[in-house]
Amino acid sequence: MEPSVNPQPAPQPGPDSPPSLQPVPTNGYQPPVAVGPQSVYQPVPGTPSPSPPPDQLPYYQPPAQTYAPPEAPMATFQPATEEEHPDFVVAFLLSWLLGVFGADRFYLGYTGLGIAKLLTLGGLGIWAYIDVALLAFGKMKDKKGFPLKGYERNKGWVRALAIVHLVLLGLILIYLVFAVVTAIHNPSKFSTH
């Protein structure tokens, strides 16, 4: 049976025709039947479909299931509370008193740096000296990157203590360098006879 043909001739578009009468390339499909989100393109009768649906392609495979079965526990994110962070005052006192042995680095979770600091005796004191300053001015965080608990509350007196400590160590270092230079240039001053 032959498809029925529309007996009325189609209007011929011209240069003054409205846009609705201008020819539109169909590529095998007619313009939408309705306007809006429900518009559906309909195949033009008598034209081959441009491609078969995906489920009829020879290489098509449905996507794998990517959801967890209901019995699997779901992971939940819980931010760390302040109680879980290392204490600032403890870290500072460890750095100030036992910094040459790496106690502050061990306490903050930096085990590898703690071992290196222990084996080098705090970088011969220089590394320990720097760590005291870093802690006092809030530049050192725990291994997870969180700020130390109690820093804001205690930073005033810790900074004052650190400055006094750093000034005293600086004066001692200057005295030692001066003594060594004097001993090299004037060995008779340090001789015992």
C-alpha cells in the first residue's frame, strides 16, 4: 500500500516569505512537533534513519552498575575536632627544651623529620633554633595541616619567651664565635702556662 500524498500543494517560499516557510535542512528528521521541553523530532516518512538506537549497535554494552549494595557501610566525613589537634604549648615547650632531640617533630606527627633532627642533634642546634621561632609565630602546623590547639590563647607569652630565648642564644653564639676567633689569633691568651 502506497503512502497517501497531500493533495494540497505546499506554499513556495520566496525572499519575502515568513521564516516559518523558509526551507529547513532536515537530515532525515522533521522540525519539532511542539515547542518547549516536550518537543520531539519525528523521522520523515520514506527517509532512512541516520543511525540505529544505541541498544541495537553491535558494540553497545549497557553501563556497569556503579552503586554500592545496601549492606555496604557508607563512608562519612567528620571534620577533626580541636581536641584531636596537638596542643600548641606542649609543642612549644618540647621544641624549647628538647628540640635538639626532635621531640617537637615527633609530637606533631613528623616522624621522619624527628629522626633526622635527632640524628643531627637539631641540625647542630640551628634547626632547633628555627623550629622554636616557627612554633612561636604560628608557622608550624601538625602533620595533617591543622593549626595547633591553643595558639591564639597563648601566643603572647610564648612569643615573648621565644624572643628572649632567641636573643640569648644569639648572644651566646656571638660570644662563642668571638672566643674562637680570639683563640685563633692570640693563642697565648688562652694558654695555661
